[in-house]
Amino acid sequence: MNGKYLLAVDAGTGSVRAVLFDTKGTQIAAVAREWEHHADPRFPGSMDFDWTHNWELACTCIRGVIAEAGIDAKDIAGVSTTCMREGILLYDKDGHEIWACANVDSRSTDEVAQLVQADPELEKEIYAASGEAYALGALPRLLWVKNKLPDVYEQTARMGMFNDWLIFHLTGEMPVEPSNASTTGLLDLQKRDWDPSIAKRLDLKDDIFPPIRECGTVAGQVNAAGAADTGLVPGTPVITGGGDSQLGCIGVGVVAPGQGAVFGGSFWQYEYNTADGRTDPGCRVRVNCHALPGVWQYEALAFQPGLVMRWFRDGFCQREAEIAAQTGEDIYDLMNKEAAKVPAGANGMMCTFSDVMNFTCWKHAAPTFTNFSLDPARHNRYTFYRAILENACLVTRGHVDLVEEATGGRPEEIVFAGGASKSPLWSQILADALGMPVRTPAVKEATALGAAILAGTGTGIYRDVAEGVEACVRWDAAYTPDPGAQRVYEEMYPVWRQIYAAQLALCDKGLTKNMWIAPGL
């Protein structure tokens, strides 16, 4: 296959981005646009996806990355896509989008209650087969559409995910792949294919699922409409991609059973590879298909650490924003320099945002900062900032322990990737909190690199994913736990768990409001 470059398009929770790589995995250019998912005021917990505006943003990114790199689009050998999982789109018989929601949409509370009331054991049975609970799966959302928007449900002819939505707009083809489809609760984990009997059991349409095609296979070619929208050349191969965390694992070489990675973005995912699709008897943690045949993943999610950082940046760091604008420095680098001066443990202060995952009873306390003094030398915005960094790492500690309880496995080291891994301070705190070595990749856009590797595999540039990993994955830094800081976090972790439990109890009493709560709880 001729071509010097591989293009990845990533529809993330907080933004869409186009990232261009050469065939050695060197990032050439990247263009991103933040997007928002707005609530429908009629439906509490809703998180709508604006497919018209967001496709325009995706096209802006693709055109922008070609222009920024200064390349001829005919030199792009292949394109692949990745996305946030769990979000779904519904299409009519003519292929027009008619309804869509983003990943943590929680409008289907009534439907979860309906499912639980009809059969209290059904969720566990579905989890055993699919690795999914009601919390983020498609089943309650499809039932919601059927109950609340019957006209839309009646028109529904296809259901897809966001990475195949990108492929559909580029090529007119709509294959779905198992890494993302496995997050719907409608896929048989062992067969890596749809299980229509699950939908039929709930009296839902069982003929709306596009064909499954394994990651890294050719989905189609850029058609005339896709080329006109994006600036890509008609006929450019488009390769089936995968879910963001699974492709992130490929992008950092975490492709074998027993390996583990943490991806720090809008959400934080802990991924642990296994050699089979067995699920957790306690139903506490999700299990997905990896983007490689014959490999599965236990996954534990921390909610919104990246969005918490964005909130803190925009709400409290105006001074640093002014300095960054004047000097060209990154605002987070400015904050990190000051937060590094705060000792491990943030002078005793803790915060609660995301809780450790409990898949079938999943809820998060109200955001809280606690145990700070009125001494500005000890507790100021840099202390609060460090506490946010530490909170994400303590949640991750809980997830590593949880997956070890479920599988008996614990990785020897953690690969840390995503936007958060750009911070040496955050990387070191993660090593200290986990008590294990942490490595960070040279390419921080690990998910996009994973998509590029699949694009190279599907176009024949690489014999297989392993060769693509060998060609593209390089390392930036390694962090070993600091014994003193590790002791601090070892003592801090059980205290933090008790504080979190107390904060959850306040929510349960109706005195505070959950940051997020799964539908039906």
C-alpha cells in the first residue's frame, strides 16, 4: 500500500480530534475541537449528541490536520476511527440519524426500574453473558426510546456507535466492531457477535444490529460525499477501528494477557488484559472484548477526572491562564510546578469525586473537598489542585485491587497514557499511590496511535498488530514509587474510602446530590 501517513479520527467524550502519524508512529499533526453534549430539558439525566454540528466539527479537524501538516491528502494510506464507548445512535431505513445519546446519559431511570421489577435477576444474567450492566448499556436506553419516543422507535432500523458513525459518513458503510459493541450489553462476549436473544427477551427489536467486523479490517473507502466534507481523497481505505480504551492499549503495546494500562482523559480507565471472556461473579466490574481476537479486558472506570481538571482550570486558575497567554506556557504545567511543592497527601486534605466502581450499584458522591485548614500557606488553590490529582490516583488504586480480587491477576507495571500522562507530577503520584512502576509512552495520543496502527494493519503496511506495535510504540519516561510518598498514600487510602462512604451516605439521605448515579438507583 502506497502512502506516507495514517490518519486517526477520535470522537471522545469532551472533544473530537484528528491525528496524523507517519508509518513509524511519529505524530505529525493533531487538530481538536471541544464539543458539549447538552441535556434535553424535558428529560432529566439526558445527554444528547448533536450529530449534525459534531460531524461538522469532525470535518473541521480532518481538514485542519491536513492543512497543519502541509501534506497532500493522497499521501494518506488509510484512515481509522475510535470513540468514547457506550454512546449510541439510531438510524431510520434510509440511513438518517434520528436519535443519539452520549456515553453517560442517565435518562432511563424509569426503564431500569421497570427491568428490575420485571425480573430482579435479569441484570446479572445479562452481565454473565455480555459483561455489561444496565448502568452504561444500550438496553435501558433502547427501552426508553420505545417508551418515551415511540415514533422514533418505530422508525429505528439500525443502531450504531460513534466510531462507526464516523465511518458511515466517510464511506456509506456501517460495520460495527466487537470492542465497542461489547459495551452495549447486546453482544455475546465469547462469540464476539450480537446475541439477538437478549433484545428479544426484553421485547425490543432484534434486527437493528449492523454486521460485526473485527477491528483492523477494511470497512470501505472514502466516497464522494465523505471526500467533499473532509478533504480526503475518494477511494482512501477506511479501516474498522475500536473503542477508545481498547485502541489506547494497542497504542501503548498492552496487547497480551496479564498486562495493564491506565488511560487518563475525561474519564480514567484501568484496563487489564485476560485470555478469556469470563466475567466477575460479583458483577462489580465490566468485561469487554479487546480490539484483538482472543483477548478480553476487565475495565474499571473513574468518572470525569479530566473534566474535573477542566472545571478547576476554568473556575479558579484565571491568574495562571493570563500568565500562560503571555508566555506561551501550558496552564497545567504552571499549576503542576506549584502543586509539586505541596507534600504527598496535600497536607491532610482530601476530595471526593469518582468512587471505586461497583457496576450493578454504581453511584458517586457529591463533589467535596474536606479536611483543609484556614491557613493559606498550607491550603490554597495549589493544594486543592494536588488533591484532585491524588483523588484520581486513589480511585485507580481501588480499581487495581478490585480487578485483582475478580481475576487473581495484577500487572507488574502500569502503562499510563492519555492527556493526564503528560504531567510528570501526576505520573509520579500514580506510581506512588499504586506502589508499582509506571511507564509513559512517547506518543500521548495513545488511542489515536492505536487507531493508526489498525489503519496500517488493515492496509497491509504492517503484517499484523504486533508488527505495528513494534514499529510505532516508543517510551518517554519511567517512574518508580517513592517510598515516603507510597507510605503516605498507603495510610491515606483506607481513610479516603471511609470518607467517601460517609459522603455517599449523605447523598442516600437526600442531603447532597450525587455527582452521577446510574439509572434506576
